[in-house]
Amino acid sequence: MAESTITAKGQTTVPAQIREQVGATPGTRLVWHVMPDGSIIVRAKTKSILDLAGTLKAPEGKHVTVEEMNAWR
């Protein structure tokens, strides 16, 4: 188990082994979640939604135009 200490300025250092495991580098943003039971979950935002670009393929079959999608207008 890794641990760190909060400084007088409210800062802490993420232990090296944790940074390595989550792929955190300088500039990585951390998202903090306080759970109802008081536990804290910290997630490293190492991926962007843009990383998902191109992972889904367009369905085969009939394609519709924007006008057809907005026919109710």
C-alpha cells in the first residue's frame, strides 16, 4: 500500500509506484470522488474522449440525410 502526506499548503505527492501503474505524467489531471461512506476514489485522467475517435465503424445498410433525420421540424 502506498501513502503520502498532505502538506500545510494542502498538497501531496502521488507515490512513484502509483504514477507508474496509472500512466500519470506531469500535467495529468486527477479527479477526486468522495463516496457516501467517506472513502475517496482518485482517478487519473490519462485519456481524452478524442482518443476514441475512429474506434466505432459506421453501420452498414441504409444511410439517411440530416433532412430525413429532422423530418419532424
